[in-house]
Amino acid sequence: MNKFEENITNKRHDVIDAGVGFVVSFGFFATMFIIATVVQVIGR
């Protein structure tokens, strides 16, 4: 057995971590888009 597979500390699925990372990054870029849209509307 591989020495890295003997003591597994994290038994969660990687899909959960990938989903959280996707949601956080999407939320960040959506917030930036909303701020830019508000600035563009106010600047008119």
C-alpha cells in the first residue's frame, strides 16, 4: 500500500470541494460585474 494512502485525514469527496471553489469564484466575479454595472449606470 502507498504510504500516502495509509493515514487518510480527509475522507470527503473532491466534488464538494470543487463545487465550493466554483461557487466562491463565481460569486466573486458576479460581484465585480454587478459593481461595474452600477458604476456604469451611475456614470451616465
